[in-house]
Amino acid sequence: MATGQTIWKNATRIAVIAACGAALAGCSSIRESRGYVVDNVLLSSVQPEIDNKRSVEGTLGRPTFESQFGEPTWYYVSSVTGRKPFVRPRISTHSVLAVQFDEAGNVKSVERSGMDQVVYLTPDGDETPTLGRERGFLEDLFGNIGTVGAPGAGGGPGGP
């Protein structure tokens, strides 16, 4: 009977240790790669005045987006975010590769930027500020009473 209790105690200890390990693993940070997956060997192989659009697309693939105005530029955007459970994700690394082309489609320049170029915007509260007067709740609710069909308002059947 003593061996049965010993086996039960050992099984209970193992179950508790496994449950604690699973709980700690659930609290660990979650990492996600978003956008272009960076391969430094491929990035360094794109050379100005040697490559063209076709070779860049063959090496790096289709860009994340292309410029719509100005010089033709392809952008490869990559971000790695990390977050803990129940917390908003935060960007840990961010990089943008900009490949500029000339009129003939040859690579003109290759520039790389990172977190130093990221801009964080903070909205102004829960409202969009507008010009004009502030209206109260009752003005919003009853504001049109008397204006519909009023002379000179232009909304009636005999109006202009």
C-alpha cells in the first residue's frame, strides 16, 4: 500500500510541475513577423546600376507597395512585433528597403531605414476637432423643428 501512495504522490508532483510549466509558457511573449521577411544576403545582392526591375523582382519578390508619384520606387516593409497576452502589440524591429529606379527601369539607389524613421501619432481624444459652433444634445435632437418648409428655407413644395 505504501508503494501505491508513493506513486500517487509522484504523479501528483509531476502533474503540478507540468501545469506550472504550461502556465508559465502561456505568459511568455508572442513574436510575429509581419510584411516582407528580411534576408540580409538577398538584400545585399541588389546593386545600383547593375540590377533592373526584373532582377530585383526575381531576387526579392514583389514589393510591399510601389510609389504612386515621383520617381518609381519599390518599398519592402518588414516588422517584428512582440506582445504579452492581453496587452497591445509593440513593434520590436522595423525596417524599410526602398529601391529607386530610373526611367529605363535600372536600379538607381537602394536605401534602408529602421525604427528611427517611425512616427507615432496620437489622436486628439475621442473626437475630431472641427471648426464651427458647438451644438448641445437638445440642439441636435430638436434643431430642425420649424426649419422644414419655412418660408425662404427652400424646402417646401412651392419654394424655389
